[in-house]
Amino acid sequence: MNRSASAEAQPASELIDQRIADLADWRGATLSRMRQLIHEADPEVTEEWKWMGTPVWSHDGILCTGESYKSVVKLTFLKGASLPDPAKLFNSSLDGNARRAIDIREGEELDADAFKALIHAAIALNTSSKKSKPKRAR
């Protein structure tokens, strides 16, 4: 069985655990901490593994993704441009019409309460979007 086929058979939570373990440095610790905050903000969040190895957290739609790069851990909110951000956590991908991201560098500490507020706002936006979509006639 090739690697992608075996990855598809594994639960997303296990794949995310493995990604965190494989990083084995500040990026793994940061991704783990942000994952923990997402679960604290939304115990019903769904973890997914998409786009050739990207951790994704969803609730009635995608809330955010968690990517790791050499110098940052990036949390991208697909509908971030529509979310209130009074703490100014969004510091990346600010020029687009939809996405906003948070780049966390080594040694940086994110305001946990402000981050959880973003997760709650993303859930509320997804939930309201789901309710407002008209049902198709059959």
C-alpha cells in the first residue's frame, strides 16, 4: 500500500498527531497548543486531513487550517475577512477578499482568549451561512 492510500485509511486525528510529532521542535509545540485551544473553544470540532497533508478543523464548514513552514506556523481562516478581530491576531494574507491568517513565529505567544473568540466567530459565521442557504427544489 502506498503512503497516500495508508494516510487515507488513518483517522485525521492520528495524522495530525503524527505531524506534530514529526515536527519535533517549536513548530510542533505551537501547532499542538493551537489545536488544544481549538478543541477548548469547540469540543465538537471535526479534525480533517486535506490537500496532501494539511490539518483542518471544521464545524459546519472549515474554520481554519494549520500549516507549518520553516519559520512560521500558519493558521488560515478561510472566511477570516468576515470575522471580527479586535485583538488584531490576523497578521498574514490580509490582501484577499476571504482568507486571513495568523503567522506564529518561534517564541511568540498568542492571546488564547482572543484566538478562541475567533474560533467562536468562525463557527457562528459557518452556522449562519448554513441556515441562510435556501434548500433546492427536487
